[in-house]
Amino acid sequence: MKIEVTRRAMLASAALGARGAVIEGKSVEAKRGVIAVNPREAALAGAAIFSEGGNAFDAAAAAALAVCVVTPQMVDVGGYVAAAVVRDGKSGKIFSVDSNSVAPAASRADMYRVLPLRKGTRGTNENEYHCSVEGDVNVNGPLAVGVPGTMAGIGTLWAKWGKLKWPRIVKPARDLVENGFAYGAVANAVAAKAAVIRTMAPAAAHFFIDGQLPKPTDRWRRPGMENTLARLEAAGWEDLYRGEIARAIADYVQSIGGILTREDMARFKPRVTEPYAATYRGSKHYHAILSNGGLSVLGALGMLESLELPGRDDPRYWHLLAEVLKLAWRDRLQYLGDGAPVERLLSKDYAAGRVETLRRFPESVDRLPGPEAATSPGTTHLSAADAEGNIVSMTFSHGGSFGSCVMVPGYGITLGHGMCRFDPRPGLANSVAPFKRPLNNVAPSIIETNGRLIAAGLAGGRRIINVATGLALALTAGGSPLDAVTAPRLHTEGFEPIETDRLEGLDRLGHSVKKAAVGGVANVAEFTKAGLSAAGNTVAAGV
């Protein structure tokens, strides 16, 4: 695999100490540890931790906090979800870490006023639930806020499996805030969400510069975030749930009309369990438990295993993948929520029965038309591995850009909109209920195949499910991490047209095709006896 080393990375390594030189690029190989995550500041934060003797869990936690500081449009320490699949190198055991948002105790199935679909409107409700909600209050503002899960997920990775002291994990994020950094992509995200941000004075004060839109080259220090990071460093990550920060979050949300309480915050704990697991043509695949998205990926792989697939260069391969993903999405939208028939959906018999018609008539195309798929810009993923066999695959998210846009005064924390991950219509599998976890699309995974242990995942909203399936197929076919993240992609949510980035020939097989970018940045890290490697669509780093 090609190793890309940049002068900037080598210069950066001098500041990290003499324990190891940092390599940086879209594809890297290293001896001590590798991490694939964007932005670059986060990748270098993770590499710095490896250089100081930290393991993959330490590096992942530090990098994740850096992500929360530098790209708050994607996720913040107040983000709604962090889901991970991890491997403990000492025991060889693989775990699911589920730190998904939970609906507050005061939630009700009818808490949002559902309206008919509005023509010409392309918000979350219209795109995903095919209805409207009065004022979009499940998307923006205090009623969109559930218990934020991101910080607990990050903290749990470190607390259960990390090696370094907690203040060292927080330090890269604190340094970024203290030194300042360019707005970069945040400036464009602020401009796109400006109308909503302007309605919330603390958010406007935080993201704008003297009331004006920032430019990408402007520098900032996330005002108030220095207080949050100092408190987290001194009191520990649980302060965000049972301490000063928790009280500030709950009290402020209550003061502006939300239903989140101190008791909701204190009650929250991530679930560390066995993952969902399934085999595909001799490889083993592990995913985070519901209400995360991996069950749909495993379901799709089970269906594909029941089919005779042509080679990946044959358009018929991608045709069959598209038809299987349609079935997986229909199962997802009908059955999945916080509680679902997991054993049935993972059953090989169920998968075989689901594709029996396609097996008998492999050239058939389900041409049912549907709504245009929505975009989701507020998610990120990291993959990390170290020489001890510790592996982390974690996806964490705000939901949409800046989540609810609710900013906690004095702390610089934006809160995710976990409540909009519920279907606002009562009576469905994913409808709102007290203490319920909303269905989301994140699909971090660990794959065992041919002596390789691989962490894989990506950003991209609903497109995550389909691209994660594609990542799994590329890796189990022998592809490298770089091969996987750059492989062709397609997307469907059960309907036509099929979205694809560069595949040819699907139209000749009867599909309606729309050319489009599919999914967000993917990041993959790999451990083998021969060494470590990682690749991302933007950047990876290693020591």
C-alpha cells in the first residue's frame, strides 16, 4: 500500500515528541497506531496520542474531541449519538458501544403537530417522513433536543479501555481552542443554516463575527468552549451528565421551552454489549446494536449471500446489489426502531426467502418510484487500530448541520437534535416515546476476513447504510482500505431512481439512474500480523 508522507506532517511530528514520526496522507502504513478521521487536526491529535504511548482507544477519544471542537456542524460534545464497535486486543473480544440519544421522560407520541406534506419544501420531515411538522420544532430548537449521547460514547471508550490519563485525552482539543483555528468548512455551513441560527441569540453570537457571516479564512476559538473543556478535564466526562455542565444544559433547554431535565441527563448511560454479528461468504461482520443502522447492513449481506453474484466489473453485480438494498430498506422502514425482530432479520432463512424471487428472476427490476433521497451533512466517522490489536470503529453525529442549533450560553456547546430521528407520526415502530432511542443510520463495523481485522464506517445520513454495505463487499473481496473508500457507490431507499457516483450500465439493465455523489467521507483502519494500515477519503495518520 502506498505511504503518503507530507512535509507538514513531518514538521508536526517534531512537536509531538521523539517517540515516533507522524505520517499523513489518504493512505498510510505504520507500526504503532493508525487513525483515519477528518478533519486533519483530529487525525494529528490521534497520532500525537499514539506517539506518547496511548492505544487506539486513547487516540480515538482525543481525535473525537478534536472533531467536536473543529467541526461543530458535524458533531459537538453535545451531539446526539456516538456508536462504536471495538475490539479489545487483550481478550480478543468485540463489543458494541451504543451511546444513542434517549427521549426525555416528558416525551409523548403526539408532542409534534404533524401536517400534510408541503410542496416545494425539502426539510428533514418532508424527506424522511413524508409529512411536515408545524414549525419544524422536532428539527430546530429546544423540543428537538434529547439526551446528548456523543460525549458519553467518547468517554466510555477511554474509561473502559484507554491507557493514558484523561487530561491528556482532552489536551489536543484544549490546545485547538486556546490557539484558535480557521473556520474552514464551518463558515459555509453557517451560511447555509444562517436563517435558523439567527433566531437563537447564543448560537448567533457563537458562530457569527460581530453579527456577520464568517469567512473560511477567519479564525476563532469557540467562545465558551474553553470553559467546557476545562471542566471536562478537571471533573471528568461524566460532568456533562451528572455535574455542572449537565445542570447548565438541562436548565437552559428548560428555560427556552424544552423538556430535557437534569434527571434525564443523570439517568443516561451508554450500553456496552455484544455486537450484532453475522457471516458473509466466510467473513465475520460485527455491528452496533439497535437503534443504530448496522442491522440493515447485515440484512443486506445476508440476502446477497443467497445470490450468485457476477464479478464487480459486471453491471449485473451492481443491479443485484441495488435490488437487495431496496428490500433491506423496506424492512428497515417497516420494522426497525427501539425494539425490532432482530433474530428474524439476521436469519439466513429469512434472507434467502426475501430474495427468492430475485434469485429465480435475477434480471428483474423493481421500478417502484419514490421520493428523492435527502442529504444529511452532520455526521463523521473515525477508524483506529494499534499494534496490540485494539480496534475502534466509531460514528458520531449531530444529525443535520449544527443539530438543533441550540447553544448553551457560557459553554459553547451546540446540542444535537436526536428527537428528529424519531418519526413524528404516532403509532409506528420509530415513533416518539419516553426513554426510547431513535432509529439512526450510523453503521460502524469491524470485519474479520482472511487474517485481517478491519474497522470501517462513514458519514452520509441515510446513504450510510448502502455505502457501508459496499465497503464490506469491497473489503471481503480482498480490497485494501484505500480500495474500499474509493470504490464505486450506489444508493436507494427502496425506490427508483438509483443514485450512483460513477457506475455505468445500470440504465441498460432497466434502472432509472441519477448521477450524484453518494455518501460522505469513509474511514477504514486495518490490523494484521504484518502491520497496520488506514485510509480515508480525506486524511489518515499513523505513528
